[in-house]
Amino acid sequence: MSDNQSFAAPAVVRLPRYTKTEQDEILGDGDDPFGVAAAGLTWLPKEEHFGIRHGDRLVAHAGLLRLPVAIGDTRTEVVGVGGVAVAPDMQGQGLARLVVTAALDHARTMGPQHALLFCRPPLVPLYQRLGWHPLDKDVLVEQPETRLVTMPLRTMVTPLRDKAHWPSGPVRLLSLPM
């Protein structure tokens, strides 16, 4: 076989499901693989999944979920992006860019004008390089027992359509976060 096979660009594939075992394959089986447990939030599982395999091992993932949101007096929907993960030993190779780009390509077929994600502050520069913009306002999210809480993570958005404009006004996710 040719040596070129080992240098082929990683391919993003649509995953039929994404299990805890597959998440552990990427991030290990720690108690807080995304570093967000301190936020004390309940999260929704994603419905659409994209991944990158290196050999037989899943090394990157991004998930999507369509969600209702209120921005000021406007009710609309966004595509929530979450569960973005790259195996620690594979970071720095552009896999986050590849898997998020593939997920956003699919998100453009889902209808909403924008995608939204929540991330830890150290990840904001990564997402900005990928075309995301931080919101400068607090975002309210629903939690069990009809609680409404301020999202403690940074909220970022990116347009899914040319000339899509994020409305002004307070933002409330009308569901659990993704």
C-alpha cells in the first residue's frame, strides 16, 4: 500500500448515534469530561451526530439539536451545537474545525437562521477562529422543576444563512441547554 494513505485528510462521518462509550473513547471516562459540571446544569442530548475516526477509534465529535429560543419579543429556533470534543492526543490538528464545519453544513439544512453554543471561556478564541461570535448579554436557560437560570458559560452564535442578523434583546432558551 502507498504511504499516502496515512496522510489522507481525516473524513467527517455522520454517526447513527453517539453513546457514553463513544464519548469515553474520545475524552476518557472522567467525571467531568467537558469541564462544565460545576455549572450544575441539566443538558439535553443531541439528535444529530458527526465524528472523525482515526483507524477504529472515534477521535472527534460534534452534535446538533434544534431548539426554541426567544430573543426579545421574537420567538424562533436555533440549531444548538454541543458535545464538541477532540481526543487530547489529537488536538491541534484541525479536527475541531473539520467536525464543527461538517455539523454546521448539516445545520444549514435544518431551517433555523443561526446556530448557538455554550462554551467555557478558554474556548472562546477557538470558536471565534471558526466564525462564532460571543453574545454580550446573559442568556436564560430552563432547568428541571421549572427553574430558569442564567447560563454561566459563554454563549456564542454563528449565522447559518447569508445576511442572517441576530436580533437584539434578551435571550432565553425555551428548553434545557444542549
